[in-house]
Amino acid sequence: MESMSDTAQPAQLSCQTDAAEAVRRRLVLVTGMSGAGRSTSLKVLEDMGYEAVDNLPLSLLSSMLLAREDIVTPLAIGIDVRTRDFDVASLKAEIEALANNRWLDVRLLFLECDDQILARRYTETRRLHPLARDRPVVDGIVLERGYLLPLRQHADVTLDTSDLRTADLKRILQGHFGVEMQRPLSVFVTSFSFRMGLPREADLVFDVRFLDNPHYDFGLRPLTGLDPAVGTFIERDTSYAPFWTALTALLGPLLPRYDREGKSYLTIAVGCTGGRHRSVFVTERVGEWLGGIGQTVVIGHRDLAEAEQQQSRERAEASGLGKS
């Protein structure tokens, strides 16, 4: 199979200007489980400034790159088991050959998803699994997962889309594959409720359920961790100060190391029982601290809206019982 190697550069590449030679073309290969969001991810990357190509036959990958003169334009290519002449071993070999090319910055994105959610997506769309045309969808999913395991282990970024909203997918892809050159490490800090499960995209998870819970203070229960009174209550807990000192002492040395290792996006998740009070307050504090040391940071609260809706339902139920 033909590949772009340093020993076989096309004539048009060898005569580029010095300025163009200093820029490596970003190439993101998007693969993974069928139904895990490859098409959606390619659309997001296209909105970010990538030229997106889906289902490109593997045999045409190198020739397409060799034929293009606009080598600086970032490119995203979708390849999975539905692609003509797809083969895991051949794709791995192709990626390794492309990675050795000094003109390219090659990244492999592997999209993952729970089996049950994949099966539901196929059922809802009434589509056949590409590896189980005459068998149950679950059989195809299991077969594909085993077949793609070497690619998953080879991936630069593995993204579980099981519970991701489109907005979250955009944020994560922007963090990992933003087209700006020499982007600093970007950190996303989010609160969450353990009742609703761990954020799948989290790199670091901190459990703050050991702190005194404002939920049991009737005056604070209707509030959230965004309210000063809740913050004051949490800070009065004698365990809070040593925890905060230890947390910042841990994060401080880690962030520069992540940056030096080339990691472009880091998700820190802070969880409590309901995702309403303690985790929200600590998440805000972490975000403020990161901003104060010059870190690029975005703050989110995954389950706060749902927690507030639940609180409203409980108040409505209590009010109805009172009237009866």
C-alpha cells in the first residue's frame, strides 16, 4: 500500500515555502464502533474548520494526501467497518506510516459507546448492523468490539458518546482538536451527581460527599452551591480546609506535566450525592483557582438543572400534601 513517507515526498511538497514547511497539516482519523457518532463528530470537526471526508476507501487515503497541495488545511477522515476495504491491521500500518511523515500531525479518534445504547440506536433507526445483517444486532456489536480492540488500544483519544449531548461533544472535540497552533492545555471542570453516574469523559474525579451536606439544613436545601450561604456552610466544615489544600497541591504540579506531555484537554469532575450543593461549590472554587493561576478553564454543572427540577417537584408534592 502506498504511503506518505519522508523518503518519498511528492515534488509539489518539496517546493513549498519555508513558512508552509513550518506548519504540519492536522489529520484526524475518526473511527470506532458503528453507531457511536462518527458522522456527527465529522460534522462538528467540519464546523471547527476541518475538511471532512467520510467513508474514504482505505486504499485511497495516502494518494488523497499526496495529491493535495493545500497541506495546511486540517483534514478529518471517517473510517470504520462500513468503509470499503476496511481492515484493522492495514489501517494501523497506514497510521504508522503517516505518523512518520514530517508534513503531518496525525491523530486517531476512537468513538466508544455502551452495547445497550448502540443496540437501542439501531432499533430506533431500524438499521442493520454491518457485521450482523442476518443476526441480532447485539451479535454484530460484540463481534465489532473485539475486531476493533487493537485500534482502540492504538487511539490517541478515546471518547465514550453513550451519554454525551451534542454540545458536550462539540466542547470535547474543540478541546482535543482545535485548529489553533500551539494551543495551551484547556481544562473543563464539572460538577455531577453520583446518583446519575460518573461523567464518562472525566480524566480526574473527586468525591466530596464526605463534606457536611447542606441538603439537611432546611434553610439551605432550596439553594445551590452557587449561593454564598451554601459556600459559607461548606467552608465551616473542619474537613474542608485540609481537603482544599491537598487538592490544589495535587493539581498544581499535574497541570504543567499534562501540558508538557502534549495533552490538550483535561476534564476534572467533582461529585456529590445530588449534584446540587457541595460539588457545585467546589467546582466553582476549582475553576476560580485555575483561572487565578493563568489556566484556560471552562466550568459546567452537569446535573444541576435536573437537581433543581427534582427540588421543584418535591416542593410541589409537599405543597399538595399540605393542602390535602
